[in-house]
Amino acid sequence: MYFANRGEKEHRPKPRYTIPGTPTSQGTLSEMSFNDTMSIRQAVYEEWRKEKMKSARREKKEQDLKKQEEEKKKEEVNRRPNAYYLLIFLVHMISKVI
């Protein structure tokens, strides 16, 4: 740089933007040393991708749990008619015996 010859510090740009909703990312991005705007962009992208992957995993897990609950409910519904018909059959058989 022009000022580097005069013994002054080299100017290093700092990131302007951070990922919304992630207060921890501010600390990690500000602690990194950036030499150019490309490294800033890359760091912001990496943080965004990390948060995106976490949220995708969380959503996938919630969907799987929801599917399991629905399957359990379907199984319970399928069992109920069988128990109902068995009860009717038993009542019918008892009424014949009496």
C-alpha cells in the first residue's frame, strides 16, 4: 500500500455485515484477520453456511419426529377397530351362551 512505506499500519477492512440472528458469529468474524474483501466474503459465507446446515438438520429432525408421531397415531387407529370388533364378537358369543 501507499502508506506502508511511511511506516504506518496496513489497512485491513472489517466486515460490515453479519448473519442475522447469530450473536456468536459477530465475535468469530471480528476476531479473524482479513486481508481483503474476498476473505471477508468467504468468512461471512462460511458462517452463513454453518448456520444454514444447523437449521436444516434441526428441521429434518423435527420432520422425522412428526412422521413418527403420525405413524404411531395411525397404528393406534388401526388397532381400535380390531378391538372394537373383538368386543362385539365376545358380546355376541356371550349372548348366545346365556
